Amino acid sequence: MTGARMETLARLRGRIARLEAADGAHDLRRVALGHDEADAVLQGGLATGALHEVFAESGRQAVAATGFLCGLAARVAARRPLIWIRQDFAEREAGALSMSGLAELGLDPRRLVIVRAPDLDHALRTAADALACDALGSVMLEVWGETPKLDLVASRKLTLMAQESGVTALLLRIAAAPEPSTAETRWVVRSAPSLSAAPWMAWGAPRLDAELIRNRHGQTGRWIMEWTPDACRFSEPATDPQPVAAAPAHRSDQKTADLHRRSA
């Protein structure tokens, strides 16, 4: 092995050692999700410049996991451009992304660049190249099904690239089981019932059953999260979403009580 290769190998080993050292993980910048309990477990919020995994246990939960991924991207991007890398198989399986749907979730489609890759090899190379651009807010990689190519080595490469540029990598895994990786967090997301905000509305704000099953430097947990598109933030769901009418300001409590007695 040549001297140049030995030097490169030593440099890579040093970077990996620094990455895996627990004492440096708390220096990561964090962005609050808005959900108080989740942010407390995450020690202030989602770490930027790191790799995060979002899993959907089956294709039926793909929409919920995709919505959660969009929420994370909206929180960490801070109005910077986004890149979404999809395998051709993902589009054949689930269809094309809806720009109007993304806009309803609060993710500006004008800031989004979608890249279609013919296979996972091309998708991984594209993701690594995109993570080298520090002008981006986030790089999202969508992968369907089980694959041996997305192993510990591949996740470590994505993590190193994200750490160097400060760009957050979000990996969406659909119909796949979690495997060892260098991800900062790993989530399993399912849909949760939404309650109508008013009688005349067909549905309320999106609600997600978000389970944090891996947190490299803290505890795990499971929460029902409500996504508010206008504010682009997660929150605890309201116990009673129905609007409550305020008492008339011109009528005193005594007059109201007298009216109730006369009507009884």
C-alpha cells in the first residue's frame, strides 16, 4: 500500500473515531421540533449536520413516514434549498410526489429539487455528492425495501459527509427493517387519527404516531405529534380541538344568571 493511501486511511480512521466519540456529539446544533417532550429527550431538538432515519413498517404507512420526513426537513432547512433523491422503483410503487400536497404540509415546492435515480448505487452516490454542498438545507434519500447495500459502511459515509458540510441527511426507509447504522436518531412512524378542528371541516391537522427507537446520546420514546402546516412545527395534540365560544363581553355574570333563572 502506497504512502498516500496509508495517509488517506489514517485520516479516515481519525474522522470515524471523532464521529463515534460520545463527548463531541453534544456540540451539534439542534433545531427544536416544537413537541416539548420529544425535544427534551432530544436534548433540545433534532441535531443538524447528522444522519436521521425514518422508517415505515409497510407501504401502508409510507404516507405517514413521508409526512414526518417533510416536517423534519421543513424544521432543519431554514428556507434553504432541499434535494429529494428517489429510486425509480419508489415512484413506480407509490407514485410521483404531489407538489400541491407538499405545499399543504408547509414545504415550499419551489425550494425542492427531486432527483430520480435508476438504482440504489446511483442514489447513494448522488446523496453523498449533494451532502457536500453546504448551501443546502437538507438531503432526503428515499429507499424502498430491504437491501444489503445500505449497510453500516454506507451510513457512515453519509454521516461523515453530513458532519463535514453541516447539511442534515434524512433517510426514508419504507417496508424495511432497521439495521445497524451511524444514524443520530431512528424513528418508526405510523399514522394517527386526526380530529376535526370544527364541525364544518372534514379533517383536522395531521397527526402522527412517532416512535424514537434510537437516540445515540439520550433516551427513546413514543409520542403522538400534531403537525401545524402554517407554523411548520410539531406539537402535542390538543385535548379538545373544537372551538369554544366566548361569553358576550357586554353581559355581566349576574345578568346571565338572572336570564338562566327566568328561562328555567
